[in-house]
Amino acid sequence: MTRNLNAQVAQKPPALGIPQAPPLVGDTVALALEAQNWLVELLKINTTNPPGNEQAAAKYIAGILAKEGITAD
């Protein structure tokens, strides 16, 4: 009894990490730019010790969260 063991290759498999279909959330470029701008502005706030000004940074983040409908505590 002889078996045919030849591989059948119909298509090249997709590369690892590359989705076959577009993401469900759509284009995320605008979201990434907005997040990048938030981070840039946050890093501009001087929070070094002394005296430390963490409250200004916390208020900035709370303001961003509030605009997104998220309650900060």
C-alpha cells in the first residue's frame, strides 16, 4: 500500500502578526495622534520634586477622561 504524501499548497499562509481582514474599529490613525498629543501635553507639566506638582497632572488627565465620558476619582 503506497500513500501519496505530496503536500498541497493552495495559498501562502499569512505572515504572523498581520491580520487577514481590516480591523473592526476602522482607521486608528486619528486616535493615535490624539493620544500622542495628550501625552505630549502631559509631559509638559512640571511634576519634579521639590515642590512636586502632581495635582496639575492629575487635573489634566481628569479633564481628558471627562471629555471621554469617564469619571475620575
